[in-house]
Amino acid sequence: QTNFKLLTCAGVLCCLIWNGFAQQAGSDCIKANARSCGECIQAGPNCGWCKKTDFLQEGEPTSARCDDLAALKSKGCPPEDIENPRGSQQVLENREVTNRKKGAAEKLKPEAITQIQPQKLGLQLRVGEPQTFSLKFKRAEDYPIDLYYLMDLSYSMKDDLENVKSLGTALMVEMEKITSDFRIGFGSFVEKTVMPYISTTPAKLRNPCTGDQNCTSPFSYKNVLSLTSEGNKFNELVGKQHISGNLDSPEGGFDAIMQVAVCGEQIGWRNVTRLLVFSTDAGFHFAGDGKLGGIVLPNDGKCHLENNVYTMSHYYDYPSIAHLVQKLSENNIQTIFAVTEEFQTVYKELKNLIPKSAVGTLSSNSSNVIQLIIDAYNSLSSEVILENTKLPKGVTISYKSFCKNGVNDTQEDGRKCSNISIGDEVKFEINITANECPKKEQNETIKIKPLGFTEEVEINLQFICECQCQSEGEPNSPACHEGNGTFECGACRCNEGRIGRLCECSTDEVNSEDMDAYCRRENSTEICSNNGECICGQCVCKKRENTNEVYSGKYCECDNFNCDRSNGLICGGNGICKCRVCECFPNFTGSACDCSLDIAPCMAKNGQICNGRGTCECGTCNCTDPKFQGPTCETCQTCLGVCAEHKDCIQCRAFEKGEKKETCSQECMHFNMTLVESRDKLPQPGSQPDPLSHCKEKDVDDCWFYFTYSVNKNGEAYVHVVENPECPSGPDIIPIVAGVVAGIVLIGLALLLIWKLLMIIHDRREFAKFEKEKMNAKWDTGENPIYKSAVTTVVNPKYEGK
């Protein structure tokens, strides 16, 4: 039962702490100062509005109805009275992706082929709450292709034109390996027909080439052949084209690209894969270069073809790169730049600015153009990149891709998947979030599509900016002071010029002295206890920075944070502060709820409260006997232990010896004694319900005896004693003497061996020293002074050598 109480208290404490965190999390909801349910749900995805009529305490403002969901429940708002609308999504069109194989019997129209799923969605967005949906893309096999070949016909491309003249039928043969529905068209460009781009002399206008070269007049852009499935017609018309010429090196290709992109009817684009092959061996002019020819009007991005010729090149400037990107993207055109090696670097930089474009190296005479187109098409079609139209204000979108071989990406890389083959299926996870409501609450539509494809996903956005209960509001309700407001969601929304919780005041009456009188307590000059404002004769309590701290009461005289504290916690964490007074949880009392009524901490080992020697106060023992101390009054520093206290009596009764042998019958008959054979026979802890002490003591003969002492619930003492004490045996003399003698002998031998070893080492050192001195001795080799030779020589003094 005690453990259950502890668990209950711990659970209540955890709930309080959790609610504290929930309220802190809901501080954004409170700080929003929402005056209506609609404003509340726009403050955050976790904000709810309590529409219960009597939910507010006296003095609390209407904005206190808006709070975190968990906080509202903890404050007593029933779940059915909490307005918390959630976002949702609905699939409006969801055709399956096409699984048609090339060469199949059925011949589907381009609009009947589906590569992206779903096609239409409806999303209901609540501020801050994201809506996530999946988008599937699958490359369809045998998908139709429209290819428009746009060629530079300046004089430097003369040899290239000869190879392009047979491009139609040859490219048809190669493209049949990819699709059975292929169309091709042809256009050409040179330059703007004004100085200084071309020579405007009459002769040069007729033939801009020098010598006997037969060249056609300069032009900006011509649509020679609209898209057709007849390759022979392509060869025929291209074969009639002639080279032209201009003065400067860069060409006017951007004018031509713009017209190809925006003149869909004249070019004949279908809603299929659209490829534009741009072939040149030179650079390009772009926006601003037209000023050299006196052209200052920006390109308008509209079609100006008359008889398939661009007629406004002298009037409008070249388009900018950004303008081209916009028009190419709007018309789903993928660009292939087939340029010579000299200009590879320039066009690769341009490719980085134009999504879904590729660059190929064109040989000097365009002989490799077919393989270049095939390679560039495979490169472009193997990558899918999602783009979306302009988002409404406050709406954000994020992508996550699930590509082949488990490759996943987020952020900008989450928009695309690479290395996609025909028939491969990839998925994208798209997350759309509204961060604010539109001012007019209008619905919005955005579209998501893969770059270079005509198919798209249409998403209708609806914004949840009002609660359901607001539509059920009662205008001019009697509950709002004689119809001065609309009663909705449990509160009054005042009409213009009215204020107050019940719209009971006019704005002209707010500062009236008479009204302030209703906001003062008796015998007090403070308005709303200096903790609020007097509005319409009623106190509206102010809010504190810590949203967990709240003023309340008719005069804002109450709060929930000025109660007594214990251990740094309001009400010791064991109660709730209401109007500056702690309301304690069960089993707690005191001004700070710091006094526990639980007696479990006071229970001693013998099952008695405070060991029978004190009283339990606030979960702590107050010992009445000063000798005893400790949390349960069981410690006595000056008392003998149980074993020492009873050993003399047990000696006299069990063994008839000891200090109390003579007075045993008078002093030692207060317990029941039982003799046992051995220590194993003594009672063990747990074998009986009564507290048990195991003892080991010495008797007068220095023998150890063992016993146990216990007291039952009736106060009767029971002693169990081992009948045979353990006495120490006397020493064995012979082993001791033998050991001493053996030790002396061994020590003597050891000393003798050590002395002998030292002497041997000394002798060897002396002998080595002698040998060394002998080797170093140097003996004198002079004659012996006492030596006399045995030979005597005598010389005749008279001999003269004759």
C-alpha cells in the first residue's frame, strides 16, 4: 500500500512537470493575444481554442482561451470543446502511369500517355502544419519527339550546310530506334539586318559574300520547315538553302531561339518531348548588344513571324539569358547546343544557366551531328528535374527524391533524379507548408512539372484561417450585452466601437473615473491591484513574460506564483498554487506542501514506528528518548548492543559460568533459551517473522560461543545457543622447537655460503689486477754494472803498424 502511494505521488508530480513543459511550449499561443478562434489557430499548429462558455477565470482576458492543446486539457477544457482544425489532402485526379511498350498494337495520342502521377490534388493548409504527398514519375517507352534544327547560315558554316542537307532521312532512321512518332523541322539564322552587324550597302545586301560566291541576302531568322514527319521534305527544303554572311563574329542566334520558343503554332510544336538543336561555330549576342545598332527596346518575348521570317529584329533588342530561360521553360523546350570545340567553354557556361540543356562538340563540317543529337537526347531524357510555379506569399515547398539504387536526396538535390532509363520509375516526396494566411483568404493554385515535359501536377491550395465554430456564430447576440457583438466559439466578438469581454462598453467610456471605481478593492487606491487594466469597469489582468505565471481574480489580486516554496519549487512540487495559497496533493500538508503524511520512512526494522522511541512528523522521526538517534530512532551511540547486553546471562544459563553465575536465577530468567547442536541449526533470517540478531561472543575461558536473540510481537524474547563453545587449542612444542633449530641451521648455512661467495669474488678480482700489472711492466735493457767480460785485450805500446 505504501509503494502504491509513492507511485501515485510520483505520477502526479510527473504530470505536473509535463504540463509545465507543455505550457512553456504553448507560450507562443498565449503570446499571440488571439482575440478570436481564427487568430488562435494561425498562431501555430499546436494552438487550440476552448469554446467552453465558463472556461475563463475571473479577470482572465479572452485571449487566455488560446493555448497549447495539453495546457487547455489540464486547465479543465473538455476535448469536445477544443477547436483544433487540422489540414488534409485529397487526390482529385490519379491516372496510372502508362506501361505501353514500343511496337504495341495500340497507337496512343500524346495526350493519352501519362508519365506523372497523381495529376491533380487538393490541399487544405493550416499555418505551420506541413502537408506531404508522394509524386511518381515513369519514363514512357515510345514517347513522341519533336526536333527542330536551328542552324547558323553565316559564311563560316558553308561546309556544314552540305552535311545537314541529308540530315532529315538519316536522323529519321536513327530516331526510329527510340520512338515510332518522330517529327523534324528546320530553321536558320544569321544576324540583325542593321549596321554594324551587316553591311547595308545595296550590293552587300544582295550578296554579302566576296568574289564569285553566290550567297543569299542577310536575314535574322527564317522558319524554313515546320515540324513534319517527312524526312524527304526536310532534305528537299534544306537542299535549297544558301549561305549568307555578316560582319561581326557573334551571331544573332538568341533572336532565333526566342522565336522558335514562342511561335508554337508556326513551328508546329505538339505537347510531346520538344528538342531544339542549335548549331553554330560562333558566339552570340545578348541583351544590351542591340545598342550598337541603335536598338534600345527590350525584347518583348512575343512571336513576330511574317511569312516565316522574323520581321522585328531591327526594332527589338536581343533577349537576355534569363528571358530565354523563362520562355524555354514555359514551352517545355530542351536545348542541345551543337557547337565547335573552339566555343565549348562559352556554351557550357550557358548550359549551366539553362535547365535541361546539353552541349555537344560539333565537327568542323557537322558530319557527327546525328550521333551528337542522339547522345544529347539520351543525356537529357535520363534526368528528371521538378520545378514549381511561383508560390503564394508565405507558402514554402521542399522536395525529397527516391531515385534508382536507393539514392535519396533532399533540398535542391531532392528535385532531381539521374540515370533514369526508359521504363524506370522514381518517386518524390513533396512537403508544402503555409506560414501565414493570405489576406483575402482566397484559394491558390500551383503546378509542379518535370522540366522538359508537358505533363504537370495541379495543386489547389485552400487555407484554414477560421474555425468551424465561427460559422455557427450568432450575430448581434443578446449574450454580448444587448446585441453589441457576435457570440462565437464561446466568446463575444465585439462590433465596431464596442469593447469588453461582453462588449458592454463603448470606446468613449473606457477612461471614465466612474468605471475605475469598480476596479478597486475596498479600502484600496490600487486599480486592479496594479496587476491589470480596468476596462469597462472590469479588471483585465496583465500577462507576464513567463506564460506559466498568471494573474487572476476580480481585482487581479490572485496569482499562481507567489506561494511558499520548498527546495526551490512552488508548493514544493507537491501541490498547486491557487490565489497565493498552496493546495496540496494527497499525503502532503503544510504551507509549502513540504510535510509528507506518509509514515513509510519512519518504519523501523522491527516494524514499529520510529522503533517505538519517537513520533513520525512530516515523514521524519522525532526521537523522544535522547539516547536514540537516526531516521528511525534505532541508533544508540552509548548503548550496548544486543549481543553484548545479553552475553553474561547466556553464559550463566547455558554453560554455568561467567560474572552472573551466582545471580543467574534472579537476573537472567527473562528469556526462553534453546540449545542447538551446531551453528547450522541456529534460526536464519527470513525463516521467522520476528527480527533476529546473530551473535558471537567470548566467554571467561576465551572460548567463542554463538547464539541468536529475537523478540516476538508479544515482547517475549527467545534465545538459541550452540551447546559447544569453540575453544582455542594449546601450542604444539615439538614442531615449534624443531622449526626454530632448523631455522638457525639454515640461516648459518646461508651466511657461510654468502661469506664464501664474497671471498671467491675478492680473490678473482686481486688475481686479475696482478695479471694486468704484469702485462704493463717495462724492464730496463741497460748493461749490468757488476758484469765483467771473460775476454781481455792487450795492446803493444811499441807497435806502430808496420
